Amino acid sequence: MTTGVPPLVDRLFREESGRLTALLTRLLGPAQLALVEDVVQEAFIAALGHWPRQGVPDAPAAWLLQVARRKALDALRREQAFAARLPAIAAEFDEAERLESAGTAADAADASPFDDDRLRMILLCCHPAVSADSRVALTLKVVSGFGTGEIARAFLADERAVAQRLVRAKRSLREADARFEMPEGGALAARLDAVLEVLYLMFNEGHLAHAGEALLRRELADEARRLVERLARHAATATPAVHALAALLAFHAARFDARLDDAGRALRLAEQDRARWDASLIARGFAHLERAAAGDRLTPYHVEAELASLHAAAPSWEATDWGRIVAAYDRLLALAPSPVAALNRVVAVREASGAEAAWRALAPLLREPALDRYPMRHAVQAALLADRGRPDEARAAWRRARDLTASGALQAQVDQRLEELAPLAPPPDVDSGTARPS
């Protein structure tokens, strides 16, 4: 029991901290976001102290809510401005705890997405008062429980700069007196693009965890896909871009069960048993892709969904239509230039036109500062160096890739590449993430 508590608390933090933060923000108001984050964190710290001695409660999420409630009310009692509201706030807490304990906090499948506190929280973080470069970072921090370092890796950014963004974003919400309410009409449409970017990055971290021993963080990927599916079911938010993102996430999620072998080793797309891909999710992806074709606006999500669909439709790695994939990457780069997308294109060029053409495509990216600390850049370089008969340089590049990743699963994959280094070794995984910074 004792030895299993820290991993349990860590898992619960990933799964529940965002929901607790959203619930408390609805009850206390966005101006109290700093207090909310503090009491949620203190609740998890309390769990680490109590559960090893007393045992894990039958309803751990309800226990965490009860502790956060007590700490929040204690803090509010010290503020005169909340004196008159305390009884009402306490009553709302009581109702939330009752629902949590009864196990009825989960949403009904056909409910409006606007009944979801976490989705409301995402929309709050995408408030116009928050700068565009801070919205995603704020949402990943308070809704998904990302650490500042994880967010920095997601943006290929400096950790200190991300920390400053988060401070500015919270201050902006407070100064704007932002409300925990659903925008309507044009205000909703204006925030939707930012919301989709948040859910895209949330899924991407679940699809390929940047740190830890696990390749996947299924709970994070599943939550992102659940929220996108809810947006796709609601008339106010079911835009072609939403359906395109829903298609992309369904295609990627369809491959989750095939991405590890029986020993838990990460498998590249070229190695996966395609019979283990989830046919129902692939069908869902194509259904969303068909709905995404409505309208006259082409988004990066449309092109990335097309890329994923080409892999989903191919019977094998060798039978993949690599020419169409290279062309799709060209369209993606025209819509949303990105060094990560350009790097993924290099892998496709290798399959379509050979190692020399891929090396020429890689050459300018070797001078791209944003990719210098990106592990996949060095992994792609290593594979192409091996192709070109330069094994010593390839080993050095693989070691650099290993040094730059905090993912135990990817470190193990690099170790295997080092052991079997040979000309024309399988390439780095084109399925290692979505096509933009992740």
C-alpha cells in the first residue's frame, strides 16, 4: 500500500487536478485562480502524507475535493470580501462533494459541452484578455496539470519565458474581471481556434509523453479526444476545423494498442501490427474527415488528418503512398510553417525518394536553432547518417537524441537503435507525434 501511494497520487494529479481546478474556479471565481491552484496542490501534498499511513480512501477524488474545500474556505474566511458569500459557497461545495461521492460527477454522453467545467475552464483560459502566446500555456498548466518544464518542451521554448507567460496570463484574467461563463456567438467563435490548439497539444503530450517511463499518457489523450468529440456534437462548435481535429485524434488513438510490444517496448509505425489498430476509431476518423470537408477554410488540422488517414488506409509501411504524404507535408508547411513539420517531411522524403534526397531536405534544418534541443532532429540525422555509411557520426547523433529526451520509453528505443546500428536501419517514427511542435 505504502509503496504504491506516490505513483497513485501522481496518476490522480494528472487525471483529477484539472477537474478540481475547474470546479473550484467555478465556485470561487477566476479572480481566485492563484488560491485555487494552491489548495489543489496542497490537497495532493496532504494525500502523500496521509494515505501511506491511513490507506487510500474508497473515493480518492472525493477525499481530495474535501481537503481542497476545507483549505479554500479557511483561506476565504480570512478575507472580509467573502464573508457574506461563504454560506452559499460552502453549500455548493457540499453539493459537489455529494455528487463526487455518489460517482455521478461524470458527464452524460449526450450532454452539452457547456455542462463540462473543464471545457469552461479551457474557454476561460482562452479569454481575449490573455495574450495569444499565453493561452495554451495557461490551459495546459491549470486544466491538464502540466509542469512548466513540460509546457516549455511543448513550445520548444525557454522554461523561464513560459513561467513569465503564466504569471502574466493569470494577472490578465484578474485585471479583466473575467467570468466563469460560456461565451456566445462571435465571442465563442473567436476563442474556438485557441481551444483547438490547447486540445491538440494536450492530446500530443498523451500520445507521446515527454517524460517518465511510459510512452503513452492515455488518460490525457483520452480526455483531449473526449472534449473534441463533445465540441463536434454541439451545433455551436461543430465547425469543419473541429471535425478535422476529431479525425486526426481518432486516427492516432486507433494505433495506441499497437505501439508497444509484449515486453512494453515502443514500436515504430513501421513495426506495428496493423491488425491491432482499432477499426472502429479509424472509421470514426474517416466519418469526421468527411464532415471536415464542409466549408471553404483549410486548416492545418485538415492536412494533418489527411496525413494520418493515409497511414490508416495503408496495408503496410512499404505500401504507404509516400508521394502523397510528401505532398501533404508541403501543403501543411504552406499553411503553418514549422521546423517540426519540416523534419517529419524529411522522413517521408526518405521513403519516397531515398536517403540522399532526404539528406538534402534535412540540411537546412540542421541550422535551425529551435530544433537543436529537439531529440527527433538528432534521431532523423542519425538514421540518415547510417544510410550514408557514416556509423560513427550516426552513433553520436543517436546519443545526442538520447541525452535530450526525458522519456524512458524513447531512451530505450534509442538504445536499441545503437545496438543494431546498420545501413538502411528503419527510420525514426513518423508517428512519433503530431506534425507541429509537441
